[in-house]
Amino acid sequence: MSISVEPVRDGRDLTQFLKIPYRVYGKNHPHYVYPLIAETKAFLNKDKNPFFRHAEAEMWVAREGAIPVGRIAAAVDRSHNDYHDEKVGFFGFYEATPDPEVGAALLTAAREWVGGQGMDSMRGPGCFTTNHEHLGLLVKGHELRPVIGMPWQPEYYLEQMESFGLTKLKDLYAWEFTAPGGEPPERMARLVKRIKDRQEFTIRRFRMKNFWEEVDVVREIYSEAWKDNWGFIPMDDEEFRHSAKDMKSMVDPGYLLIAELDGKPIGFSMTTQDFNEVLYSLKGKLLPFGWLKVLLQKNKIKGARTLLMGVKPEHRQKGVDVMLVYETIKYGATRGTMRGECSWILEDNVAMNKILERYGATIKNVYRLLECSV
């Protein structure tokens, strides 16, 4: 039976789009963690997500007869293309059964749409850009369950994409620290002692009573610290706040750190508990008792993920980043955290990769961004 690919046009189509993972992975996959359906639906709401003020997007469902067998979405982000002087469209939300015809049909639909928007290349997978979660295709670490915000895909996805003509653009690393005894690596502790003997900066927690003011501080540091990084896309105040809105109620403030020099912010790190440890059993659904389960098990979570870290360029190579990692590990020990992931780090971010390796971290997962011409 032939494969048809149709755009999402109504509520029925959207429901099928959101539920494709259940067909691909079943309900008891040992590694795949279902995204919360309500969160994905909210993200894709073009009236409420400020991303769509500067981006166009389309979604498709692949069907074999009447049976949904795959999905894909594509977006063109004007902010990215203006900042990097590119004509690139992104594809993401990719899920497909092992049938190679399904993958080819989905990727063809996305590529044709991206080309129709006047772009000359298509990049992905993601949900959608480097500013969003679930970025990249898993190429190492399939035997492991991912941490919050990171994707898991079956190995055959790489074959589907490479057969279509997508080739490697960039690899992203997920580094893992383990602290079974609750203490940072000894080598790091020795360096921290030397830094403390000469440091002029201080590390403090977020002031949760002034949460949105603190978010603005982070945005200002982030914009300066990341502006020259590959893939960086500037976000305005509304979009940055939208991306941080869930953190206020869910994230432990002890994991939100700001470095200051003479009272002025110079660096930050943002870490969250690995809620995938709880979400795995929810299978994408919070109702009727999902939120209760999250709240009851929140203090039992043993993992964490550092989502973002940045130091203003003029304050680098002074130990600020090391102190932020050290203080995160130390705080995690008080919460029973035994492992932490720093993700994602660009493969060619030599400085950060060397720091992580030097102080005992290991590469846990590798994710790949691929690209093809349109």
C-alpha cells in the first residue's frame, strides 16, 4: 500500500500528529520518554508561542491507507536567517516506522516546503531550532534513557536520513559527571581551592522573589556569552521569558546560579533536575494524577541536567565556569543527586570540552545535526 503525506489541517490531524510516537515506540519502550502531549500542543500553538512571530511552520502526517505511520514538521526562522545570513529551513518532530518509504516521503514533503519558502538548505532534526529542546539525532547512547529535554531515537533513523541525502553538519555532546559519594572530582576541588584564594567574583543563587528580573539578567549574559557561538539565535524579551516560564514553579533555585563581580553579573548556569525519571512512567499524560506523581517523586530524582551556562567574554579563563560547575555539584550532593549531564556542547567547542574531560566528565551521548540542499 502506498504512503501518503498530508499537512495537518484540523484537530483530528493534530491529534494523530501528537500520538504518532505511541505507534512508533509502543507504550513500554525501555528508553523512549514521551514528551507531555499538552506541552507539545502548546508549543505548536502559533497564537501563543512567540517563536511564530518570526517563523513560519508546517506539519505533516504520513499514512499507510488510513493508518498513521509517521510525522514531520518544518520551520523557517527569519531571526536565524537574518543573524547568520543563511537561507535554511529546519525540520523536526520526526518520527517514522522502519519502512524506508515512510521516511523518504516525510523528508520529501519537508524539503519541498522548505524550498518553496525560498530556502536553499534544510537542517535538523530538532523541535525546531537551536533555541528549542530535543535537538539533534541520537547517534551514540541508544542503550541509555535520555535526560529531560534531550531526544531519543532508534538507530534506523540515521539510515533513513542518510539514504535521503542528509549529511553530517555538526555533532553535539552530552557530558556526564557522576558523584556517587556526593563530592566533586578531587582534581576540580584542588583547582577550586586555588581559584578561591585569588578570586574576586562571587557565586549566588537566583533570587526567586525577583524571578523575572533574574531571568532578564540571564538573558543579558546569555546574549553576550553566546553571540559568537555556532547556531546562536538571539531571542527578544518575550520569547526568552516564554522559554523560562515553566522554570519558576519546577526548578530548584539552588541549581540556578549567577556569578558577580563588584555586584555586577558576569556569568550564570541553569540546571534542572532530570524530570524524565518521573515522566517516563507518565507516557506523555499528566491527567488525571500525573502532576501529583511528579510532586511526590520530585525529591527522589537522582539526576540533573545543566541546560545553559555562560560567562561574558572579558571574564573568561578566570575560573568562573569551573566555580559554577563546582557549586552545582556541591548543591546537588545536598539533594541526593548522583549524576549530572551538561548538554549540549558543540563538538568543536574545544575549551569547554577540555574543561569537562579534565575534571572527570565522560561523553554519554552524541547527537547529530544533518543538512541537505533543497
